[in-house]
Amino acid sequence: MDKNILLIQPPIFKSEIGVDAIQTAYWDKLNKQMTMILDENNIANGIDGYHAVEPNIGLLYIAGCLSQKGYQLKYLDCALIDSDVRAKQNKVIEMADIEANLRLIPKEFLQIAAISCMTVNYKWAVLIASAIKKFNKECIVIIGGVHATFAYEQILNSAESIDIVSIGEGEETMGELADMLCRYGMKPSQLSRIAGIAFRNSENHIVLTPRRECISDLDTIPYPMYGLLQKDVTDNVMIRVITSRGCSNNCSFCVPSKVFNELRFRKVKKVVDELEYYTVTYGWRLFMIGDLNFLSSYKYALEFCNEIIARKLDIAWICQSRTDFIDADITRLMKKAGCIMVCLGIESAEQDILDHSHKRISIGQSKEACRIVKHSGIYLYTYWVFGLPGETHDSAHATIKLLRDFLDEGLVDFTHCTMCTPFPGTELYKNPEDNHIRLLGSDYDDYWLGCDYLGAGLPVMETEELSRYEIYAYWQMALAAVAGNLKIKDEKGD
């Protein structure tokens, strides 16, 4: 078998087009805010307003690893196709659009196809796998990503078009798997030697190989292969760069921390080398530090900022952190090193809800952290979640009141308001009764919810006191509070 591989990113957004007036006002406000920030910092590359489709960095990392091993690659990003179809044809993407693009793929690249998916686009992944089999029934289809890691058994039992599931971090797995497939095909005795996969054997039984250990030296992984994307795409999206993988916390509703459950850091100089490479080679200046918690190590953050300052890199960057890791000294240094925005999870105004979710933060800590960030001259992006276990009418009202207080005080520049979703792999999904919630459906199309500026669905769960409709209503109230009260510098009114 030739060393050719097709990599596929399925569409991401919900299939319907349409949002109500409140959602439209909310996203328009955030779009204005981002445009202002980009203009203020004289940034030419960045997100296309607030509505850009972000490349799948995990798949691009795998592409870099495969390319390093001598594989020729074709990359089909159906999320970008979807965005283009919506913009130019005012319709949602259909399988006919995807199949038209598959027809353009040379036949020699339809021997091994690797699809990366999340819960929200798993159904698309299955449809694409089936379409590939129509073009070449002998094509070996691999699926990986966060959803596949926790749902491999369900996938192999229900999706005949998917042959192999990659579990956990995929860079080393895909390299070994591709080599094995090119040499032996789907021979079970050989596949069994590869850690971190699941597949069906000749008797149609599922074989789960031993767990693959996390990659200990992240600097052995090549840079994400952004060159697979067109320049007009990469010039208008936020480029992610990671300093670490993993998280020291274990929030009950967070699924990425369950995949990258071992905290590992890259060497500071290697990270800044990557930032400098992108700046010199492509002219990119805006970056998202893609860590789950950038301030996991205070010492590392200091070294990172000082390295950027020492090299006099003219860049702007955004990062995520926990509120209990924020202090004035580090935020002042981050500002000097080019940080323009910090993202913090506030989640709820009810301490019991935060404690039950294993957040390990207090409301007081969150307020103080926000004030410190703003006092340092850095923009603040806050996360808010409605419908967490224990949510009541009183707690939802209190969270909206707290959000409004933050808005009135000028502490909030951006928000991400969403509804709790029990993704496979989380404690909420595995133990709903212990968390006093009820799961209402398993249609993964509904799991996108309030994260999609092109539409939102009802929650797929409810708490003991709140129905899914009430959770949705409180979420809408939060959007309305932001749409009506978010302060944008120099804006005189809507």
C-alpha cells in the first residue's frame, strides 16, 4: 500500500441556520468587541470577526507527524467547506457538498482515511466514513479524537464503515498504525501490537489494545501542519500554540482534561521558537495559547513571558487560566509580554454548585482575579454555565445577577455563556444519578447547544429543580444581559 493518507475534519456547526434576536444581538456585540481589539492592537491576522472556523490543531499535529515519516497527505476540512457554503449559498452543508469534494481526491489517497471528531460532529463523521466506503469499499477508515476515545465500543458496534478507533493522544498512534496498515493491512495479529486502538477482529469481536502512555516529551512532536490550509484561511483564524498538555484540576463537566489527564510542559525556548517561526515565516501576530490552564506552573509562566520580552517579539496572545492562579505580578508581566486577553471560568454564583463540580474556587477569588486582570490592562473573557448539577431558580438568578454586576463594573469584555452538557467521558455522563441530573437524549447533534453562533438547541439534561426549557431560558437571559450591557470602548450606543 502506498504511503498516502486522507485526513478529514467533519463539519462542526448544527445543521440548521437560524438564531433568534437575542442570540443575534449577543454574537454581534462580541464581534464588535473583537474587531475593536484587533484594530486597537494593529493586528492583521486574527479571527474573521468572531465567527471564524478554527482549524483542528489535533489533526494538524498528526499531519505533521505523518509528513515527517514520509507520508503524502490530502486534507479535507468540511468545517471550512460548510462556512463557505453558508456564506456564498446561504444554506447548510449537505453530504452532496462533501461527496463533491471527495470526488476531487485522487484515488490513491482513498486507501487510508483518518477522521477526527468531537461529540457534536460524530454523526457527520459516520456519514463521511460511509461515503468514503462508497468510493472505495477497501479504504481503511480510522476515527479519533475526544469523542472516539470514550465511545469506541459504541462506535465499533454501530458504525460498520469505521474500521479502527484511535484512543487518546493520536500522534504516535497514527504513525505506528499507518506503518502497520501499509505493510500488513487489517491483519488483527499485527494491529494488536499497537497500543491505544480498538478494532473488530475476524469474528467481529471488538479488540481493545493496551493503553498508550501519554507523550512525555511534547517537543518531539512537529509543529501543526498549518501549510495544509489555504493562506486566506490561516491569515484569518486564531493560531493555537500549546505550552503544555493536561490539567491539574478535574472539573466534573470538562472532557478534555479526561483525555489529556497528565500535565506535561514543553521547553519554553521551543515554544517561543515556534511563535517566532510563525511570525517571521507567515507574519502572524495573534496567537491563542491553547493550554487548558496556562498558569498551571507560575515558574513556567514567568520564564515564558521573560523569553518573549528578551526576544522583543511583537506578538499578541490570549490564554486560559483558573481564577485561583491569578495574581498582580504575573498579569503585569503577561501584559508586558503581549498578552491581550485572559479567559477565566466563573461558571456559577452558587458556591455549592462550584464545589459539587470540583472547581475548587470561590466566588470571592473569581471577583478578585477579574479585578487583577483588568487592572493590569488585559481584556477579560469569562465562562458561565447554566444547568450544572444542583442548579435551581435561585442559583440561576444569582449567576445572572453576578454576570450583570461584572458587566456594570466593567470587569467583563467577553463572555462564553453556555448550558451544561454531559459529554461522554465526563463524570456527569457516567454517573448522572449521583450528580442529581437526568439525561434526556443521546442525539449528538444536540450537544453543540449555546456554543454555536449559527444556532442553539435545548439542553440534553435537566436538574432536579429545572427543566431543560427553564435552563434554556436562563441561558437566554444571560445572553440578553451581555447583549444589552457589555461595554465597548468608544461605542456610543447600538
